[in-house]
Amino acid sequence: MTNLAYTTDPNDAVVPDAAAMQALRPVPRISIQAFCETDGVAQPIERAAEDRRMAKAHVKVHMGGIQTAIEFYHTAPTPNLIIIESRDEPRNLIGRLEKLAEVCDPASKVVVIGHHNDVSLYRELIRFGISEYIVAPISMADIVADIAKIFVDPDAEPIGRSIAFIGAKGGVGSSTIAHNVAWTLSTLFQSEVVVADMDLAFGTANINFDQDPAQGIAEAVFSPERIDEVYLDRLLAQCAERLSLLAAPSTLDRIYDFDADAFASLIETAQRSAPTVILDVPHVWTGWTRQTLAQADEIVITATPELANLRNTKNLIDMLRKLRPNDAPPKLIINQAGVPKRPEISPDDFSEPLGVMPLAVIPFEPLLFGNAANNGRMLGETDAQHAIVKIVHEMAHVLTGRSEMKSKRKAGIGDLLGRLKMKKKSA
């Protein structure tokens, strides 16, 4: 509840202590929304948003206190941080914060700016789960310092979630889906997203996003001693307002053999820089791909409805269950369903031996995907009203925990894996 040191100038304006401000680290790519009752609180927050240490953060200031926030979040996603000003008495404040909690994502952090210097209230708010309680009046430095304290603690776990996408075979569209989900997360939820193209030899993210950056992921992996948020920021290519790319060089002038932990520091640094990190993992089985999948917060396997894809998906899921015994199984996307004249496995028969239901079944739509790829645009930019774009939106909601997968009645058992064994015996 102690404010950062500051002084006043002869005109009584608040001036932050220069040494204290210099010690603050940059705030990562997070979304912040403030709900203020007075100009005396709103103005310092607006000034804080303009500070260089807040350059990566997206800040929006609303006039109105807790009730405005409650009404707002009935229909809008909650950001990484909510700042609430309240002049309520302590007893009323707790009750209204309970109503706010009912419409907020559990992962969102909350800072309360109050007008009562009450230690008992501070302790009660901390027990309630509030990240910090600040007593007005506040300075711009107070805001930056408290945000940095919450999100930049070097001992804290990374704030960002990593979602790893991998194909059951090459050419199943895993990268295309990963890139479109990343773009959708950044535009639909107004949230910062970093895409890491980990296929250094044959990556396609730079083509899909119509980018040609001079540097990218290779510089970070080959110089691990240099990796920090500042260096990473220099390597990122801006694809959209809230979407950044660590592009692969996509050249063959180097041999891309890495140790198992080669990408670990890079991914951890990226997670400190953005709320969501999309890992576009190539279809290879090496120590570093295994380690990347083992450590990711969420895994998405893309497969086409064919027998070899089923075998590979089953092998991946079985291995990941051993590597991640306390985690949910990977999400499954069945892509390119309904190719004319191609014998296919139905979604029910494909998913049943795996023990997972598909997150999405994406139909074969070469015109939409071809136009998007050839123009370096995402599906949502090509045809925002297309049914597949709506499927991608649903996937984005599930992968971020904003909604749950819809359950589906299981079909009859299909002994597809048995057919695999029969083929092996006859070979």
C-alpha cells in the first residue's frame, strides 16, 4: 500500500523520483483496462500509458467505477489487468468486487485504487485475491511501478501461455491453422500474440503473413546468451497491431541441429513478453521438438482423416500422455475433410481410438485457403463471413479458456488400429 517515492514541483505537480523510475523494467505486452471515478486517477493512468516502459502494453481508460466494469465485462473479454478506482466504504467495496469477480476471467489480475487508508481493508483485499491496493492520490510512477511489480517480477512464472501446433504428417495444414488462430486471438480479443516459426529450414509464416524480416528466430537460437526481452523485441516482425512474428530464415545454408533445450530460453522470454505465444512446431521428432511439446501449456495436433494420420496422431497422444501425466490430452483438429473422391475416415471413427473428441473438423476448401495463401493474408481477412472463419473463432475461444468444447455422442467402435497391424503383417 506504499506509494513509489515522488516529489512535487513549485506548481504542486507530481514528479516521479528519477532514480526510482530508472530502476523499473519495461512492462510486457499485456492488455490493461482502467475504470476511474475521478480525473485525479484517470490522468496519471493516461500519462503512465505514454511512458516508454509501458510501450508494449495496450491501455484503455474508462470513466466509471466498479459498476461500469461489471456491465462492460458482461459482453467483453477481460484483459490481463483491470484497474478499478472506488470511493466506496470498505464494507461495500468487498461486496461489489465479488460481483465483478463473477464476470471476470480467473486469470485476470485486479488493482484497486481506493480513498481509504485502512490496513484492515488492505489485508482483506489481498486475501480476496486483489493484486494490489493503492491509496489515492496517485502518480504516474505509482501506476507503472505497481504494474511492473505484478508482471515483471523476475522470480514470477511467465505470464504468457504457450500453445504448440504440430501436424500428424507434413502437409496437413498445421502451420496454416496456427497462423490463423494467432491472428484471430490478436484481433478478436485485442490481445498481444507472438508467433514463433520453429521450422527454420522450411517455415512458411513469413509467406503467410507477407513479411520479409532481416532477422528472426535463428538469431535467437544461435545466440542464446543474448536472449532477453530487449533483444527479442528487436527480432520480432510486426504483422498486425497486436501480432508479432519470430520468422524462420527458410534457407538451407545452415544445418539446424539443436540440443533439447535450445528453444527453452527463447520461449520463456517470449512468454514474459506477450500473453499468448503460438509455437509453430515442424513435423519432426527430435529432442527439442519433444521438449517443446512437453513444456507447452497447450498442444494442438492437426491431422487429415487418413489411416497414416491416425497412426501418427495416436503415437503422439500416447507419448504426450507419458510426458505430461498431469495435463489434459492434446486438442485434435481434423483438417481437409471431404476431399472429393478420397476415401476418408469419419471424424467419429478417427477420434474414438484416440480417446479425444475433435476440437474442430475443417472441411476441404481449396479456394478460400488458396486465395489467402497466395495473397499473404489470413482467412479472416480474405472472407470474414466464411463458415471456416467462424470455426477458427470457436477454436480461439476454447484454446483461451473462454468457452468449452461441445460434447458429442460417441459413435460405434471402429477397429482402425487393428487394420494398421494387419497391414504391417502383410507387408
